[in-house]
Amino acid sequence: MKKIFLVLCTALLASCNGNAQKTEKKGSENFPVTKTDAEWKAELSSDEYAVLRKAATERPFSSDLLKVNEAGTFVCAACGNPVYEEQYKFDSGTGWPSFDRAIEGGVAYGRDSKLGYERQEVHCANCGGHLGHVFNDGPTETTGKRHCINGVAMDFKPESEQ
């Protein structure tokens, strides 16, 4: 009887392996631009590295990109891939640059369950860098989506300089 109880307890504990800290792994082989961790560290600032390569989140209201309101393109800070257009940016009041859509083919999507619930994660389609997340609370007169993006993960290229 003790053996059966021990086997049942072991099986129960093994089945309780939660997903709260798991994320969908994005292998670097899935993206055209691949570099070693040391190469990314050497090329990116510490804040860019933390967000783009380790999926950190910058402090809200800390990005100068919140103030951008001129025609142009937001590009991945790691590889320069165009990811968002200024015309689709809106003030969500959240403290992060927000867009109702990405440039077609500019981003890739994954799942993130680090907070105990599943969110849609946004990556640069060229290098796999973490940009932010997509939520279903954006402007309903457009897509209804809010791409909540870390400003440090992007650079802005004004239309006049393109």
C-alpha cells in the first residue's frame, strides 16, 4: 500500500510541472540574422541587450520614442529591420510606444507565459529580438490591437532621412 501511495504522489508531483515560467523558445536558427550572445553583448547597450536578447521590459514613460510624431519608420535597434510605421502609433497611456499594427513581415510572434498567463510576444522577424507584446485593447476603429513595444528595442528613422 505504501508503494502505491508513493508512486501516486510521485506521479502527482511530476504532473504539477507548471508553465508559468516557460516561454516558447525561439531558436536563433529561425531568423536570418544570428549572432552569439557575446556578439550581441558587444554590439548593444546594456539596456538594449536586456530587452532585445533577454526579454526584459523597460520602465514605463522612459522612452524618447513616446514623443515621436513625425513621418518615419521604427526599426529594430539590433539589426535595423523596419518593424513599425509612425502613422500607426497611438498614445495608449501605458508608458510604452504603442501601435495598432506592425509592418507586414517585419515582426514574428511567439507565446510568453512568464507571468502565469499567456501573452502574445513580438519579435523582430530578422534577428529574433524581443520587442514587446500584443494585447486586444487597441483602437477598435482600426485593428483592435495594441502592440506595446519597448522603446529601447527600436530606433526611429525620419522619412526625410530615408
